[in-house]
Amino acid sequence: MPLAATAIAGRQLIPRPLLAVGIAFSLLPDLDGIAFLFQIPWDSPLSHRGLTHSFAFALICAALATLFAQRLKADRLRVFAFLAICMASHGILDAFTHRGGGVALLWPLDHSKFAFGFRPILTVPIQPKRLFSAEGVAVLQSELLWVWLPLTALVVLGRCLRAVLPWHWSALEAVLLAPPSQQRQALIAIKKPSKLNNPRKRSRGNKSMLP
Ligand SMILES: [Zn+2]
């Protein structure tokens, strides 16, 4: 998810340090795998796919990360939104996996673990022996088909929209990159290209004047 979002939005909106932390945040929820070592009961919020996979945890971690916004080379709102999406997307994708008994997405409001009705993604086996076997290959194939392929389609769609609507994208970028007090001015400063200023139309017009 962080790589796809950066491929669509570009490095200006999501600088390298923010992308690096976004990748770390998208993996962070699985640190709760340590729960298996301590044999924590499955219905506990501290179990695997418990509170660390919830939307609330993603929001709290993203909010804490805004304290380091300057180091991440982005404003606080961008840091919060990007990192919250990166981390929350992990729990959502886990809820599409075919095994595992669901994810506590709504903790602390609801301690139950949710799973979607449609669960095509195969669960990654914990034992390394199973990972490097035919099962591991099947997991990789299902992730390519149900995670990487849709994300690639999303990136292509996003890039096409940027190419088709360049002015709208520039306006959005200018507003997001400007300090809050200057966002209005930044938006006004972007002039919508008129037909007269369109170089393609101008060159066509010049051609018609040739003998
Ligand atoms: Zn997980």
C-alpha cells in the first residue's frame, strides 16, 4: 500500500523518509505474532490480529508519528493521513485471508475479530519449513493475484487520471504542499490553462497559416 500510494502521489507529496516509515508501519501490526510465544488466548486483545491490527491503533501510532513530521519532511496532516492508511490497510488485507479467525479491526469499541465473507488471500504460514514449500508458492501466487495486481491497476488508474487532469492535480498538489495559512493563495496562483495558451492548439493554428 505505501509503495502504491507513493507511485500515484509522487515523491513530492510522499518524501523518501515518510515512505520508509510508511512501509515500516504497514508491517508493524504483525509484531503481535510474539503472542504465540506467550500462548496468549485468541480472544485477548493482545493476541495475534488483536489490538495492533485495529483502526484505533493505526490512528494512535499515526498521531504519535506527527511529532516527527519535520524529520519525515512532510506536514503533520500528510504524515498522519499517510501513516494511518498504511497501517490500517494491513488489518483490512488480513481480514481477506482465508484462515486466522478474523481481525479485531474495531477494538476497543468491539473486541470481536472480523473477517470478510470473500477471503481469497492465502494466509502466510508461520513455520519457515512450510513457507519454503508448495504452500509458500501458492501463498505468493494468491498475493500477486489479489493484492499486487489490484494495487498495480490502482496505480495505473491514478497515473492516467493525473495525465488526463494535469491542472486539477497541480491544484491539489499545491494546496497539500502549501502551509495551511497559504493554501488559499496557492490555489488562486494556479491559473487554469486557457485555449489560447494551449501550445498544441497554437501550433495547429500556425500550421494553417503556412502556404
Ligand atoms: Zn497481520
